[in-house]
Amino acid sequence: MMDDLEARKLIRKLKTAKAIGKALQSMAPPSQEALQELNDAADAPMALTLAALVPLLPEPGLLQ
């Protein structure tokens, strides 16, 4: 997961405080596209779970 985020330039692995300081000053914020892709990937497991569970719910009124 971390390698994927690094490949998409959403994160950077830095080892020293100096490197972190330089990165904070020079790093551009992630693009809206990159953030949307990240959100979509995060929601995918939940969407699949819901899609599998919804057909198992009883019809309204069946349990009365």
C-alpha cells in the first residue's frame, strides 16, 4: 500500500529532519485527481461489501 501511495506521489519516505523540512517547503499538494483516486480505492471494499449484503436483506414487511 505504501509503495503504491509513493508511486502516485501522494507520500514521500524521508529519513532525516532536514529532508522533512525541505520536503515541506518544496512539495506541491496532491492533485484533486490523486485524492479522488485515493478516496475511490478506500471506498471500494465497503461498496463491495454493501453490494453483497443488500440482496440478503428481507423485503419490507416479510418479517411481520
